[in-house]
Amino acid sequence: MRINQSLPSPNEVHVWAAKTDPFAAAESIPEFLALLSADEQRKAARFRTPELTERYVVSHALLRHAVSWYVGVAPADVRIALGRYDRPLLPDHPETDFNLSHTDGMAVVAVTRGVVGVDIERLRDDVDVRAVSRRVCSDNERATIPAGSPPGRTPFFDYWTLKEAYAKAIGLGVRVPFRDIDISLGEPMKVDLRSVDDDAGRWTFELYGSERFRLAVVARRQSGVATEIRLIEADSGLQPVGALAMRRLQSTRPTSAAQREKN
């Protein structure tokens, strides 16, 4: 797969993904660590286990490699600062937005010229769905989560990742009242943001999945046009090698049966 090294258009998001835990090239960790800022290096040293340190280093190195691909500087020269609500930004490249997420097994970085949020979660069954869903799911959503079912076999992680990605896109994180966001899964997916004083028509919501993961991407639409999302797999050198093998599950864009089959 050939990837253009120019910035994605305002209505296009590129999401880079790299496998972690364990990382395929452990010998590269010192090199990746050197790319990080002094604050990030100190944070990496404070994790309780080598696995957590490795995941943090790989994900933040992936961020620099992905961004550098589009802005024309070396990964070591990508400078990151904190903006409003401590949302990370690129002070030297304000036209470029990015977002980072990582979980057990994978790190992802979204890059665009618009506004984007991304979240990835590993499907797992050690979550108290009854307790957590009371905090993060609307009443309508909770009604779709069967009692007693393993969390990874319910829509729980679908709702969670979509809301996390939206909260990261607007920069508010946990300040967003997740229970006030109501999502109806389907094709097209329906998202109601009126209770948080926003218009879902301003955003493209897309959900991807595999047997192990759920990945959500939320991007602000430009001129009312739905955003195109492109998933890219990076190798152990954090270079793009092809399309990520993850299927699109839900979207707020109208999708024909033929398009669903293609995705």
C-alpha cells in the first residue's frame, strides 16, 4: 500500500497502528526512548513493569514517526506541547492534529488536518459491566447489554471506545458526562449529543473491530462532509507497511451493503 507523505485533507484521517506487548523488536526500545521528551522518559521509568514501560515507549515513538511522515521533519524533531485542557498539540505545525491511544497489545495514532480523537481497547472480561455501565452508558445503551454476558461479547466496549474517542477529540476527556451521550448502533450509527450541547452532525463516528480489539475514531467534519478514515499498519521499525486488518463495524455515514462487504 502506497501512503502519500503529504498531510491528509481536512476530511481525511490516517490512523497508524503498531503491535505491542511484547514488541517484536525489543532491541529498538533504547532508540525509541531517545525520541521522547525528558518528561516522557521520566514517566516511562516510573511504570511498575517492563511491559508497561515498553508499551509507553513504543506508542509515543509511533506518534513521532507518524507525525513526522506528514510534517517533513525527523521523528526526533517532532515537538509536542499541551494546549487547552492539556490536550497535546504540535506548536510548530498548528495545521496538524493528532491523537494517541494504546492498550494491551496495540498502539494507535490518528493524524489529520482537522480535529480527531481515537481510542482502542482490548476486549476483556474482567470488567464489572453493571457498575461501569451505570457511569458510562445511557439508559438506552444499558438495555442492549445482556446481564451476565461476558463484556467482550456485548456492545459495552463499542459504546466505551466511541465515547472515549469523542471526549478526546473535544479535549475534555473524563470531564464529558458519558451517560448523557446516547448511541444507537447500526448502519448508519446514530449519536445523540444534545445533552452535552453538541450537534452530532458536526462529527464522523466510526467503529472498527477484530477478535481482540475495538477501535473508535471520531473526527470533526469540514463543510458537512463525512470524514474518510484510513487504517495503516506499522512494522517493528514503525514504518507503514499496509492496511491494518481490522473491519469497520459501525459508522455514522450511510453505507450500502456493497460498501459494508468491501470494508
